[in-house]
Amino acid sequence: MKYLIFYILLLFCCRPKDRMHPELQRVKIIQPEEKMLAEYIEGPGTVSWFEKAAVSSKISGRLGAVYKRPGERAETGEILAEIEKLPLEIEKRRIGAEIMQAEAALELSAARYKNACRQAEVALLALEKAKSVIREKELVFANISRILSNNTELFSAGGITREKLENLRTEYETSLISLEQARADYRMQSKGYSDEDLAAENIPVPQNQAEKHRLLVMINTCMEKAECEAAEANLKKSRMLHEANALLLDECTIRAPRPGIIAMRNAENGEEARPEQTLFVIIDQTRVHISLPVNENKISFLRRGAMAEFESSAYPGKKFSGRVDLINPVADADSRSIECKVLYYDRAQLFRPGMYVSCRIYSGKKNKSLLIPAGCLIQKNTGQGDVFVVNGNTLVRRTVETGMRDHDYLEITGGLSSREEIAAEKTELLSDGMSFLREL
């Protein structure tokens, strides 16, 4: 009997504790960790174009051919569409005929101007000759006047006959008439070639004879020169029209201004193209912007070049990194937020404009923070949650303040200290004030 009682007591003492307390649950207990946590702001973002090109026609006309469709790639300078060229080709031929006519008119007016210059030179030479004739006749007249005067005295003295004296007087009159005629011819020939003519044109009379000669030729050929300049201007106008026509013909071919993907096409064969109409939109898919609004009280986090990470439900489990590229200098008055754009080099072309992502921007600073596994927290509101804190052999439910998230860990900003212990799992099975057993 004694041995039986001893055996029963031995079995009772050696029984495991969980069999002694079948109502207690085993719970894994952990202690919060203190780590350096990088500061960041987080929010939803939208994928947008980094660069896009709206392609339109610079001229109006009917589309004769459209080559590219949405989704196809276009390289710089590649032909996207063409406008019918027939009206411009007809205009090109008409302008070509005008150029030939203008060239002939210029050649004719240039010949006339050259001939007028030659005639002016001849007129100036004739004036010089007329001056010489006048000087010669003045000498002859002076000589005859002297002879007549001498012979008149001889006649008074009876040295010559009256007949000879009358002959001398006749020669005198003839010489005088010849001199006056030479002077009249000079005055007639000098019209347009005198100092008075230069003064009438408000041109100072130069002392240099060569310069005076040039100016006299100039004022006597101004009409022919003006005709030549008019013909030259007309030819220049026709050539400019030809160049403009060539530019318009070149603009009939609509080319891609940059490489990229055709995101939109608003052009079909036979439709009318207008300069204000966008025919194609080309986007660069190798680079995208992640646009997200940042509350004004977080503006200190924003700086150009700051590191950023984002995730997309289209690629679960993958993280993508970029850098802040643009910060809007003006805040939105309604939402009190500032638009920020993160640049991502999407070489694999995974993202499309309009896709939603979750984005995180790091400030570049690190702070000492208290972290717990995210599974320890029962989420209540944004920035709050409940944990089960160890108090002896019982668990006490307590509300704590939460901050940033570091992968699978949450920052605790209030309500918990690093010396306390909390339940690490099975929080949905726990209750406030319950007793527990530590999981070994």
C-alpha cells in the first residue's frame, strides 16, 4: 500500500506543467528592439510620362498616308504620316517659271544700266571735248579781235583798203558766232553734268575730279539703276517663294521628333490635318515619373535627388528605386499639398502611365527608434494600435502610438518602452488579463 501511494505521488510530481494547467496557452514573448531607422514619408503615387511629344502638322492639308499605329515604336526622324503634295508641286512649277522670268528681267535691266553708265561716260568725255573747242575758239576770236583792232588803226592812217578791213570784220563776226555756238553747245551738253545738278540732288561738290566724275555718272544713271534693283528684288522674292515652297513640301512629311512609343494616334488616311490638331503622341517608356502629393507639413523631407522606393500591385514582392526629380514650387491651395515627382529608369518598360503605386521618399536622416514586428500589433486607427504587454504571468492589452514602417517592423513612438515585453504572435487568440505560459 505504501508503494502504491508513493508511485501515485511520483507520477503527479513528474507530470508536465501544461498538463497541470491545461487552460493556459503558450505564447512567444519578445522584447522591442532599438535600431536606427531612416526617416521617410509614404503615400500613393501615379505613374506619369517623363517626356512626351505631341506631334502635329505645321501646314493644313489632306493626309495621304499614315504609317504608325498606337503601341508601335518610332525612332527620331522616322516618317509617321504624309500630307498630299500635289497642290504644292503645282505651285513649285509656277514659282520656277517666275524665277526664270525674273532672271531674264534682271539680265535686261542690268544691261540697260551698264549701257546708261557707258553713255554717261561718253557724255562726260564730250563735255571735255566741248570745253577744248570753246578754248580753241576763244583763242581764235581773241586773235582776230587783235588783228581787227590793229588794222582799224592802219585803215585810219591809210595803210589798208576798206575792202580788207571789211573782210577782217566779217572774219571777226564769224569767229564770234562760232564761239557763241560752241558755248551754247557746251551748255546744252552739260545739262545733268554740272555742279548745279549735284547741288540740286543735295550732293556736296567734291574737289576731287575722279569723285565728281563718279557722282555725275551716278545721278545720270539712277533710273536704270533703280530698274535693275527692282528686277533684282523681284528675283529675290521669287527665290524666297521657292524656298518657302520647298519648306512646305518638306513639312508634308510628318516625322517623329524623338524616339519612343506611339501612345495616341488621331489621324487617318484622307482626313484633313490642321496645325492646331495633335496627330500623334510619342512617349518615352524608358523613363517614367511617379507623381505623389506630399502634405505641406512634410515639406522638410523633400529635396531633389532624395532616395525613393515604390511598389506596385502589378509586381507583388518587388521593390523599385528612384530619386526625387521635381518638386512643385507652388502648393495646392485646396489640399495643402505639394506635388513631388520621382524619376525611375524603366529600362524593362514595366510601367505604364496611369498605374498606381505605393511610394516612399527618404529624408536621408536616421533616428534611434523602437521597433516591433508588424504582426505584434492589432491595428486600430492610423498611427495607433494595440499590443499585449507582459505583466507577470498575465497579458495586458495596451494602446500604443505607431510611426514609420521598416519592411516587416513598425516604429513605436509612444505607449511602450524598450524594457517591456510583448506577445509576438497569435494576437487574435489573446485577451486582456489572460494568463499564459512562455513558449520555450
